[in-house]
Amino acid sequence: MPDIFVESWILGTVRDFKLSPQSSPLCVRPAAHLFDANYLAKYTKAIELIRANVHCAYCHSAYEQIGFPDLEIQVHNSWLFLPWHRFYLYFYERILGKLIDNETFTLPFWNWGARALEGIQMPSIYIKKSSSLYDKLRIAWHHPSALVDLDFNRDDPGLPYEQQVDRNLKIMYHQVISRGKMSFLFMGSPYCAGDKTTDDDRSLEKVP
């Protein structure tokens, strides 16, 4: 695999990142409720090999800003979140592929906006207790056959099927379409060196 970052992660050395050549194979992310048994075997093996707690790598005061030791680097609550998250997923994907020797491996995506039952339920691959994809701390309220509540606030509204689907669609229209017309409303405030973090009313991280 040509990604220098992946080699650095495996070998423990730090090198500048270089983009893969344009001739690299096209990688396509599958929907989590549509892929086959062969892909599932690769995915569960990769997660088994990398299993670690890495979610808070760049939030909650993990790092200081260079030149501003009294200020943290916070990837949340600003326009930094979207590009950071895209890079994070890219590197994570490449590392998983390296672990299973598959340079075209991609993470699945959850198409929770689909009206099909498989889309508005948590993909069943995540609730098999013997699988590396299972998380015992995940709230069982969300397990199939429960419908996904995209405005979940730790209370189960118990809405009928059509009402929950309608609620989800309206929430996503508000968060992504109507607020997506302006970068400030969708991504949040500018964030530059020397700035403190804010908690503005951006929609990208609020819901779902």
C-alpha cells in the first residue's frame, strides 16, 4: 500500500504523508446492510486486529495548540471537524486494509436515511455477540427490530413506524438541507491558532 502514513503507523516511525498515486485502485464503500459474507469476514477480522479505544484522540484536551500551551486543540464545535473527520476515516480505513493485506478495503456506511427497513434499523452485523463488531456498552434500545431515532436524547419515544420515519426525514432536512445552505450554520465558526473553542449552533455535529 502506498500510503506513507500507514507504514509509519505500523513501523512506529513518523514521516510526512503523501497522497496515493492517481493510478491506485478505485475503492467503493458498501452500505452496511447490503454487503456479502466475504466482505463481512474481512471487516470483522480487521476490527479484531485493530480493536482499540481511539475515539478521543483529538478532543477533550488531548493536545495543546503549538505556541499556545494554555489552549487545547479541539476538533469539535468548529469548521475544523469536517476536514479532520474525513482525514481520520481515510487513515483508519487504510490502516485496516493494511492489517488484512487488502489495499482496496473500505469501511461500510450506514444508510440510515433509507426508507427501507434495513436502512432505518441498526445493521444487524453489529449485534452478534461473538463478533468483533459487537459493543456491550451500546444501548440495546437501538438494536433491531427497533427503528432508529435520529433525535435520540436518551428517552425512547416509542413512535409508530410511519411517524418515526417522518420525524427522521424532517430532522435530516433541517440539519443537512435547510442549514446546509450556509457554511457557518452547517460547519460552525472559523477556528484559528490562538482561538478558544466555542459551542455555536452548527448542525453538523448536533443531530443525529
